[in-house]
Amino acid sequence: MFGRFLEIGIATTDIVQSVQFLERLRFWQLITSDAWSHRYGVLSDDRVQLGLHEIDMPTPSPTFVLPGLQHALPRLAAAGIEPQSTHFSDQSLHRVSLRDPGGNPITLLEARTYSASPQGATAQSLCGYFSHLSLPQSDFDAAREFWEYAGFVALPEMDSPFPQLPLTSDHLDLAFHQRRTFDAPLLVFECGDLPGTRARLQELDIPLAAGLPRGLDRERHALIDTPDGTALLLLPASD
């Protein structure tokens, strides 16, 4: 229903600072098109693409490409999904903005805005293996119905590393967590050598965030706040 996953869109007030920070974490830049009038860049670890937008917008926003976007609106309306805003113009990229039941933003675009990673680019970032995007939700049932209609498949609820409901799809995995666990979205990574990563982050002068999701301890988990405010959660690979 939403199309193919493109990126996790992130708003930044200083794209140069945001790009340099992610490059220090061993993400690399992809070639972008001129689809946007604002400054825009995409960085990847070959598992997830982070689209940095130097513009004021809700963030982070899972972004999907849906060809024939304007003609898809009746299908969305039939499912009870009403756009928060739409932008259709002959001079710019067609765009639809949505919100899920938890208020998390979603963006649908008519076409791609960057080139794919070179074939064979498989190096992980310093954060480790990207696992999923975890979204705060107050009503798991309503959120599950919404995202299952979008093409995701809900899996059994899990208690580790905190209570969550995972969902899977072909190109992006999600999870829901309660707001009392953590009030913001989390980009979750599985880190095979967390002690070594901590040491490397210290060498790079990248501080760890003071707060962690409820129930996690600092000995086995770490949280990085990017300059634009995105939370990167590092879990031991066994969690």
C-alpha cells in the first residue's frame, strides 16, 4: 500500500554537521538527485538509508516510493488513512504526508531521490548491524492494523530488551515500544563488540547519551544522540 521503502527522512538545521557526524560512524554518502529545492544528502550502511533534509519537517519519517501516487489516494481513503498533507505539482516531486496512530510521520513520494549503493558495498557502520526502526505507540492494536495494511507483518510480542511488538517487511523492519519505555523513535543496531565500540566512540570524541530506554543498563547497552536529535540504540548482538 505504501510502496517500496526509500529512506528514513531526518530533519537537520546543519546538514554539513550531520553528514560529518554520520561519516565518523562509518556511514557513507550516496549520490542524490535534484528532486528537492532544499539541501539534501543520503548516508547508508547498506542496510538503512538516512535521508538528511535541511528543512523543517516531522522527523524521523519512514519514506516510501509509490509510483502513481496521486491515484493511490482513493485506496488510502478506503482504508481510513487520510493524508495530513499532499503536494502535487508539475514543477516538483509529488509528496503525501501521513501520520500513524501514534502520531509518527510517514512520507510517500512519487519517485526515488538518490542512487542505490554500489553493488558489493556491505561494510557495517560503527554502530553495527541495523536491525529496525522502533516507534513509540500508545495503542499497539491500532498501530498494528495500520502498518499491516501498509504491508508489514506483525510477529509475536517480545519482552527483550524491553516490551515491544516487532513487524517485518521486505526492506524495513519496525517495532513498537511504549512511550513509558522511551518517548522518541529509536534506530536500533545490533553491535557485535559493544566494549570495543565504546572505546572507538571515545577516541572519536562521540559521547554517549545520558538516558537509556527504561529497563536497559549502561554496561550492556548504549545510546547515541546525533546532532539532529536522532536516537541510535546499540544493543549487544545477543539481545
